[in-house]
Amino acid sequence: MKNYWECTPDGEMNTGKNILRYYKEAAKLQIQMPKWTDADGNEKNGKCVTVNLDALRETAGAVEFLQKIFSDIA
């Protein structure tokens, strides 16, 4: 079995400042900074964090907290 990040995401969006990848089956959301080039000209991946969506679903108030954040920025 492959690691979820080795699979094609179910949804992906590049905002120019963030790259979002959604893996529905694994219940993961990755948020990554864009690639960048170091002083030697090498392309580097931006820092990435993965949100465990199952953990959010199982934690009282977590989904509502995210809904408020998204409502504030909409």
C-alpha cells in the first residue's frame, strides 16, 4: 500500500502563496508554502503541514472553529 502523499490528491489548489492538497480517503489536508530557490540555484520544497481531518472531526468544537475562521476570511 502506498503512503497517501504518494497518491494523486483528490483536490489541489495553488494560490501562489500556498499549495493545498486534499486526500479524501486518508482524511488529510496538506498546506504547503511554494517552492523556492536557494542561493546556489537549487529548487527546494516549501515547508508543509498536514492536518488530520479525522482528528478534527473527533474533537469537540474543532470543526466549528475552522468554520468560523473560513467565515471570517470569506
